Amino acid sequence: MKATLWITCLVAVCVLALPPAAQAADITFTEAWRLLLRDNDGLAAERAAVERAGHLVQANKGRRLPTLDLSGSYTRLDKPVTLSPSQLLASMPAGGNLDQVFTDIGNLFGIPA
């Protein structure tokens, strides 16, 4: 009993010796909530994660759009290119067979080969 009284007195002296700023002050729920939102590192980390996710969504929106690549070239020759139908048919693998077909069609319409 004597030890309990001694501890109680010691605690009371310590509490009374504290400066007024160290003692708990009455605050409203709104003030407590504001302090919690401002000072809680876990909430700040979650806010940063949500913000990061939003930025990633915005960055990936451009990847959903189609892309178009375009290239071109131009060749200028000194002389015009001339090519007769017989030269064209001779350059094809089945050109010999087609040459006879075109000759027959030309003869039907009265066009000499």
C-alpha cells in the first residue's frame, strides 16, 4: 500500500512538473481529423500512390492510339523508260504462254502481231 501511494505521488509530481504545452489540450474532432490528415505518413504515402497511378493511366492512354509510319522515295531518270508488250511478257515466267493468247486475241479483232 505504501508503494502504491509512493508511485501515485511520483506520477502526480511528474505530471504537474510538465509545461502546459506538453499536457493534453482539448481539441475538436475537426481539428483532430485535420491533424491526422496532415501528419500521418501512411496516409501521405497512400495519397502519393494514388497520384502516381493517375499519372500512369494518363501516360498509357497514348499507347492505345494507332500509330502511322510513312516513308517515300523518288527516282529521276535521264531517259524515259519504254517497254513493249513483248518485252513485258518475256520478263514474266508464264510470258510465253500469254504471248500466244494475246496473239490469238489480236488476230480475232484484226490486229496484227
